[in-house]
Amino acid sequence: MNQEIGKVLGTLDAEPLGYWIAVPADEVLQLDEVVMVSRPLSDGRTVRSYGIVDTIVARHEGARLESDVFLSEQGVLPLTHAIKAHVSVTRIEPEIYVPPLPGQAVYRAEGTDRDQALFFDGMRKRFPLGVSRNGEPVYGNFEFLDGTRGAHVNISGISGVAAKTTYATFLLHGIFNVSVPGPERANTRAVIFNVKGEDLLFLDKANNALPPEAAEIYRRLGLPAGPFESVSFFAPVRRGQEVLLPDTGMRSEGISAYCWLIEEFCRERYLRFLFADADAETSQLSAIVDRIEAELVKLDVEGLNTFDDLVELIRDNVEAWAASAAPGTRSAFIRRLEAAAYRAGHLIRGGHSDRTARIDWRRAQVTVVDIHNLHDRAKRFVIGVVLKKMFEEKESTGSARPLVFVVLDELNKYAPREGHSPIKDVILDISERGRSLGIILIGAEQTASEVENRVVANSAFRVVGRLDLAEAQHAEYSFLPAVSRSRAGILKPGSVIVSQPEIPIPLLVQFPFPAWATRPSEVAEAAGADPFAGFGRSR
């Protein structure tokens, strides 16, 4: 039975979409609690109003001056404590928009009432977003993620504090274990770009430092407290090595090296991704890049053993292939190409087809593409090529199934608000047409205000971790009520605010410590190690 926690206040206006309640001083009522109030109507019907506590105020009742608090403490002036809380309404059943009446009892919504308040009762397919602060499961409607009614997730927050990638992998863990039906689950895929550190190179290893309280949260959510079961890892081929060895640090076993053949580079028109900086000079070079790509498609690359050989061939023919371009533009193109060869040339090699050198994102359920050791230009190349190839393959099938989730951090670098670039075009394509193709973007960035607006706007789920308070004032966070913007500035690692289409108010949720290792010590250490060491690291 639901517990009464207060009465509808009579000294402030009660409205259909929001009202105040008086809370007894000995009652512990917190922000984010779900409540309900019933109002009988004269025709025999009863209207139930569900809502979430978003403001709580305590004051001395009867005090007129600020200094009265001292007189009250001394026993000179008898004052009482008064606590009031504001409730923002989330749902009204039936939809008769009348306000609750002053004096009516307000109850803490639990069980089926809580499910109704948060629309969980109508979610045919759902996935875990985390738990509320009192430990109850919080769900998202999977139909707004799998493309049925919407798609994509956008996560914002301060680097090193918001744990953005940690939350993204937690979402994947829940999706694969709860949301995707059994027959479809075997074919659903995820591609994660590891842009910082090597935390994601241990997704297949159990975290021996997992604390018992975290394991309990996984149990409440119906999730296994263990690692991802089907994972393949790819790292860039080591520079200056004839043998295809992955360039990694903390982990070397079970990782495949990747690179591309010169023939594939020319045939698939990948040159543009070496010019993927969204700046004015790159925009000026786009025409000449197109012309050079058209010539490379027809090129016989037999005898070209290194990317430097290809660069030399382009240098010798650029005047003929791009005769209409100004000499200064051709020179700028060659300068950029030579710089790209130095940074990314080892990823493009001569020789014959070797499948072990390719990123096969269909090999396992989760594919981690490590790019953290690469120069920024090489990172852009890898991301652009992998996403372009994936998009074309999915487009050729003409079907949205099976789904593939793409996790990409630092969206502000790859899809910035200003400028144009080939990689930005691919990400825009995914955000706008990926839903129909079954490509779901889980993108993350420190500042959503610096990301292309269409990428953010097309995300059905908006998530914020710890935010810089100045950043929180931008229009991109207008979905957050004022109180939520303020709270975003003090969120701890492991807490996020989630907005989804069906629930009119963003929810604060907490997610558990990763059940998969994020460093070698968590694989080898005994369970007694400090479980929270490094939790707030950049993810």
C-alpha cells in the first residue's frame, strides 16, 4: 500500500500540471521521488495525478525577520518548521485536466502506480537506464531507440567526471541482455571507437574489483554482473613493421591489427578522409580531392608498395589531373597530403588482400576499434572509413535489421557545429537516415553546444552527466528544467540525467560500477581491492 507523505497545500495555487504539497517535518521526502494524488469527481469518476518532486523548501513558519532563527533556537520565539515540495505532473489518468484540491492526501507512488507515473506500464519493449536514488529500476522505451519510433542517444558531460563512455557501455550491456529478443540478439552488433586510453580493451574480462552493492544493482535490473561475452578488438597496425602487429600497450593478446590496401583506398575513394578537418582550407580543397579520387579509381596500383609511393605518383600527376585548379590550391593539396602520409600512411599498404588486416565488425557482437594511439588526422581517417563502409553495407541490404550500435566519443571534433567535412557528412547521414537502416548512434561529447545541431536534435534520448554550469545555459540543454541544470553542475560519477520522449520530465538515474575490467589490475587483483579507484577517469 502506498505511503502518505503529505497534503496538497492550500496557500499556493494548485494547477493540473503542477502543485505544492505540505510535508510533515518528520517525513523524509527527497527530490526525484514519484508521488500521486487522487481526486474524486462529482460524476463518480476519479482522476489520478502522478508526478515527480522537483523542488523542496524548508523554512520557519511564523518568522518575520532573518534574525528570528536565533530567537527560536534560544527558546525566546516559538517557531515551527514548515516544509513544502513542488510536484511536476508527469501523467493524468484519465486525461481530465483538473487540479488536485487543497488538503487531499499525497502518496508515494510504488509498484504499479510508479510504473504508471513513469509510463513503464506502456513500454512493450524496454531497456534499463539505471536505478533511481532509492534503488528502483528506471527504464527507457526501446522503440525510441531501435528505429521503430525514434533512434540515437546523445551524452554530454565534463571529461573525466561524467563517465560518458562508461554509461554508453552500460546501456549496451542492458540492451544486449534485456531488450533485444533472443533470435535477433545473435545478429545485433555494436562498434565502439576507443578514442582515449585503453579502458575499453578489457570489455571481455570480469572486473574482480566489483563491489557487492554494484552487483546487487545489476541483479535488480535483471542483468548479469559480468563482462561482454562476444567481443573482438582491433588496433592500428604498428608503424614500420612488415608483419601486421597491433599497436597496443597494456594488452596485446586477442587483438587484431587493421590497415587498408592501396587498391581499396583508391577504389573506395577514401582519400577524402585524409582531408576530414572541418575548416575553410579543407572546404577549398574538396573539389580537387574529388578530381584526384576520380583518377585514382582508374589507376593500376600494381607495383605501389607503400603509401609514399602513391603520394609520389599523385604529386607527379596533380597538375594534369587537376589542371583547372589554381596553382596555390594544388600546392596546398600536396602539403596536406604529405602531412597526412606522415600521420596515417602506415595504415595504407600495398600488397594483396589479407582479411586479418580488416576491421570485421560482424565477427562478434561487440567490436572495439582502438584509435587512441593515432594522430588526430589518422583518427578521423579510421572513423570516416569504417562508418562509410558500414553505412554502404547496411544501405545495400535495404533492411533495418539486424541493428548495429555505434559508440563515438568526442562528437564535437568529428561533427562540429561549424564547417564541413567528409566525416561530418557521414555522421549526419547516420543521425538522419540511420534509423531506417538500423544504425543507431550513441554519441558523446563534453559540450553539446559545439556539436552539429542536427546530430543532437535527432537523438531521441538526451543524457547529461556532470556539466560545466556555463555550458548548461546553452539552448541545447533547454530540455532540462532550471533545477536540473543546476543539479547537473554537481552530479557525481555514476549519476546522469536522462530525457526520453514519453516522459515529460528528465529523470536522474544512477548506474553501477562496470562489471567488466577497465584496466589490467582489475583483471588480476583480488576482490578486496579499492573498487572505486579510477571510477571518475576519462572514459
